[in-house]
Amino acid sequence: MARMRLTRSESAALTRSELLEAAERRFFSDGYHGTTLEAIAEEAGFSKGAVYSAFDSKADLFMALFDTIVDQRLEAIATLFADHPMGGSRISTLADRPVEDRDQQFFLLAMEFLLHAGRDPKLLAQFASHYRRMSAGLAELATEATPLGADSWAIVTLALANGLALERLIDPDRVPTDLFANAQRLLYPPRRD
């Protein structure tokens, strides 16, 4: 059976996908600053030129990876929310998801990049637009009114998740597994009909 040849756009999309997978592995193992575009290209089996044909810079590659991971997380949350009614059951189910190593690595990487971008107003503005997209996606999942409103709930939820991730990193024994759920119940109490 003959192999089908990929179109130029299909080949470019495949290369981009493979570079993003390699970038995740390298960024997670070596951090943003410890990773070079050469290392990502080598990990993916491409030349550095292939990286530059798909991404403008290391920061552009990071933000594409950020979007990819955020999209995966939002899809997982949407699936979880579809299976549970609004209120305590939904919040408990979300909070009961274990914090995976990938989550912790992504948090560390995002914080490293944020600190880097914090000293570069143009880069920070670019990152902020990607972060706002994540917040908006989370707000869309709040299908019923919260006392805070969907947008504010999303901001507070992200702040709470990031803060607890930082606390868990510093002193994991002090962060009970149900703390996020208990705090969310205060923000998103069950409806009383």
C-alpha cells in the first residue's frame, strides 16, 4: 500500500506539533531559561531552521505551548463539568482531580516565564493576552451565575489555583487536598431554589 504524501500545510502542522511536544519535554526538564531552541530542535529531530519556520522566537514557542496546554485543561474541565450538575458536586469533582506532575511542571514553567516577561512590557502584554484567553475560557464554563459573576470567578479561581500551587511547592504538607474545594464552595455556593 502506497503512503500518502502530506501537503505542505499538513507537513508544517505535523512539524509544529512535534516541536511543541519536544518543547514541553525540554521546558519541563530544564526550565524556560535553561532550554535553547537548538535543544528543542534536536529533541524533535529537526534543524534549528525548522523551529524558526514554525515560531518567531523562544517566547513565541512558549506561548504556543501555553495555549496548547490551556486548551487541553479547559477541554478536560468542560468534560468534567458536563458530567456533574452545578454546585457542590461539580466543585468537589474538580477539586478531587489529583495534581499531576505535568500540572506542577506547567505551573513552574509559567511562573518562570511570567517573571521573565515581567521585566519586558511588550512581552508581558503578549503573555497577558494568552492568559486572558485562558481566563475567558474558564469563565465560559461557569454556566450559572455566581455571587462574583463568571469573569470575576475565573480570575479568583486562577489566583486561588496558582496560590495553592505555590504553597504546595513550598510546603506540600500544609496544603490539604480539599482546600481548593472548600474555598470554591464559598465562592460558588449551591443554588437554593
